[in-house]
Amino acid sequence: MGNLRDIRRRIKSVKNTSQITRAMQMVASAKMRRAQDQAVKGRPYIRALAEVLYHLQDEIDTSNSPLMQTHGGADLVLLESNHDPDLLRQNPHYPQRLKTRILGKKGHLSNQSGAQAAVCLAKSGTRHLLLGHLSSENNTPDLAYRTTHAALTDAGAQVGGDVTLHVAARYRASYLYTMA
């Protein structure tokens, strides 16, 4: 009889443990649901903040930047023109966290930011600009070139005269520059 009583006690103990486990799972899932709801509710604010930061980067004066202090007036500059912000935002293969990092202040230079730097470099006397480090998914060589060409032209530079502009090829040698 002692055996039967022990077995019944163990069965009751297992049932109690499973009830406790189910209750803990319910509490955990409720907490998870609340956290997910809060995250979803915060998305519009994060998007708005990212948009504000994106537009602020266009307003930053690059003339006193470390780039200009070290490279201003150089004969040739290889300048990053990594991505088009719209292509990056629409890329379904990049997680939002990666997009935010790339678009952030310490991320990669967008075509627009690279174009602004190109204008400052050209004004400081740089004669040859080579755009490089283009994203294969979030940019095209033509888009990077057109963005920088337009910015240089708008600033009064004659591309092909005052300054040369090329895009570095991704997987092969690009242009040969001879520096005097």
C-alpha cells in the first residue's frame, strides 16, 4: 500500500508542478505581449526621429570636418558614396537595426553626404574624386555618380574641367591616376 500512496503523491506533485509551469508561461506571455505592444506603439516615434536625424545630416557644415582638415586640397580623394537612403529604407533584406546604424551619424556616407563632401573637397582644390565603397544592394554606380555630379554642378564646379569624377569598379581595376 505504501507504494500506491507514493505513486499518488508523485502524480499529484507532477500535476502541481505542471499547473505552476502553465501559470508562469501565462505570466511570461502576458509580459511579452505588453512589451511587444509598447515596441509597436514606439515605431512611429522612432521613424520620426530617424527622419529628423536624416534631414539634420544635410544641414551639418562639413567645411570644418576632420575630412576637410586632413584631405582638403589633396590631388585625389577616394570618397565613400555607400547608399541611397530611399533604397536602403525600402530594402526588405536588411533588418531595421542595421538600417538605423547605416543611416546614423557613425554609419556609412550616403550619396548625398558624399556629394556634400565632394563639393567641399573640390572647393578646397581637390582635382580628382573617385567614389567608392558603394553598396551592392542599396546603391548603383550611376545613382552615386549622378548625385555627386549634380551637387558639384550646382556648386559651380565643371565636372571634367575643374574636377574629374569617377566611380570605382567593385571587382576590377578602375582608373589609372598619375600624380605629379
